[in-house]
Amino acid sequence: MRGSPRKREAGEDFYLLGKIAKVAPLLRASGPVVRLRSRSSDRTPFGTGAGVARELASGEQLFYAPGCFYALGRFVACIDACAEHASVERFQSDNGGLDVQEWEAVSTPIFGAGGRETFEAASRQASSPAARRVRLHEWFDAFRTLKFIHALRNHVWPSLPWAEALARAPFACATESTSSPFVAERRWFAEHESAGPNAFGPASFGQVTMHRPSR
């Protein structure tokens, strides 16, 4: 189940990291920063190359609206509260911390096709709050997170031009960069990210001892 993803048209790194995060912590690199250069490509149906091609064709540089991330923060906080108190009913009655429109947008993508059953099983079958938190964050993995953001983008918080998106995001820096766009913003976000934890993912949660197979 958690082996290397089957052959995909694009996003291999995304799916592989999503699987790794469930068996071992993802660690922040301590070496030199790798700068990726964007390029236009029609080789894959989605991803960076396809996104650059769309932006060049439209002349727009669109970002996810900040409302998507505020909603994500509330949803994750509600998941953690559910992990602490094992209260699936309260999670559902609170709409996962979302307003009605947001909840209606994400319910089918996140909880459809068996998602609700696996969520309830993860929250009720764990032996402790710490183990329950791991299980629930394994359930709300990178793929479900992306579906969550896309559902909100499509139905509640449409993408915005980059300058407007930054202006609406109090969590971002207020800069008046006269050089290339994003330089000051990227530096600000990189500095704040570097102050965060060095390990990520459900397997990084320190409350639960992760059993590793012997070599």
C-alpha cells in the first residue's frame, strides 16, 4: 500500500512524498537552497510546466486566495480537537470549523467515496489521543489537502492576481518591492519557514513511538 506510486502522468514527487510522510518524518534540508527554474511544458496534463504554460497564455499570475488557507487552518485545528476528545459528532456539528458554504464545498470531495467512513474509523479506533492524531493526519493527507484547497477555489474562494492575494493576506509581509515581483515576499516566507519545525508529517508527531523494522 505504501510502496512507490504506480506510474503517473505527473506529480510523481507529490504522491511519493505523501506516502513517505506516513512512515517517516519529512526533514527540512540543511544544505544549500536549490532554486528551481520554471518552464513552459505540454508534456504533462498538470503541474509546474502546464501551469506556466497557462499563465503565459492568459497573461495572468494567479494565486490561491488567502481564504482557502484560513479555512484550512480552522479545519486542521478542528481535526486536532477531534483527536484530543474523540468527538466525531462535535466535529461534524461544527462543520469541521468551516462556515456553511465552505463545508458544503469540501464535504463531497473530502468525505465522499468512503472518506467519511475512514475518518470515523481513524478517530474511534485509536488507543490514545496521540495515536488518534497520527491516524487523522494520515487520513487528511497531502492529496486530501489539495482536494480541500481546490474545492474551496472552485466554489468559494476563487484565485486572485498575485498582488491582490498578498494584499488580502495579513499573515504575509507588507512589502513594496521595486525589483522582480515576489523577491521580497519569497525571502520573508523563507525566513519564517526556517523558524518552524525541522520535521513534518504524521510520522513526525513526537507523542507516538514509531516502530521501525529491524535491518
